[in-house]
Amino acid sequence: MRSVILAVFLTLGNAVTALADDIKKVGTDKSVTEAMDALEAAVNNAGATVFARVDHAAGAEKVGMSIPANQVLIFGNPALGTPAMQIDPGAGLFLPLKVQVYEDANGQVWLAYEDPKETMDEFDEVEKSPIIDKMRGALAKLTSAAAG
């Protein structure tokens, strides 16, 4: 019985570690709004399309609840997304890309996104494609520019 319990804890521990590795975070000294404005400008300057800006904190307020500042930008670039969907249409389930900008319990502001290589790991040919490296590079560049 102890070995079963140990196996469950090890499995869950590995799953939590794997999830943490899937999420890339970039800290910033900016406020959530300032970082999100900078991210949106960087996305637009890169020629991508902003589809939505979701304000989770505002949504929480509408139902009488509160959370620290927390926004998500949903954006895409057909030059990156289309090749992934040409390889496997299922990749469209994980596109467009998104970046979350939020304030943690300590007041630190983060830009966070899921690593596209991990997001697309269900689609072997997409995951192995050079387009994934381009998505990874774009996300790293955009979040770094917004954080700076």
C-alpha cells in the first residue's frame, strides 16, 4: 500500500513540475496595465493581430469578487499559425497565442505564456516543425519587450 501511495505522490509531483516547465514567466517592474499596453503595442508593431484583451479582475468585480490585476492578450499572426494548421488542423485548437499579465500575491507583475512546444506536443509533426521555434522566439521577444 505504501508503494502505491508513494507512486501516486511521485506521479503528481512530476506532473506539477512538468506544468511549471510548460509556463514561461518574465517579471517586470511595470503595472499590469502598463505591461499589457506595452505587450499590445509590441504585438501590433510585429504585424500580428490582437483579437481580444480580457480583464479577469474587472470580470471578478462584476460578480462582487476581487483578484489582483490580471489580464490576458489573445493574438495571432497567420504567417506562424497557418503553417502549424497546414501540418495538422488540430493545432488550431491551441491558436491564437495568448499571454497573461498578472500581479501575484507579493505584488510582483509577471508576463506568462505556455511554451508552444509543450502546447503542441499532442501533434508530433507540428511540435517537430521549425514553426514552433518561430512561435517560441516571437513570444520570448514580445514578452521581453513588454517587460522592459
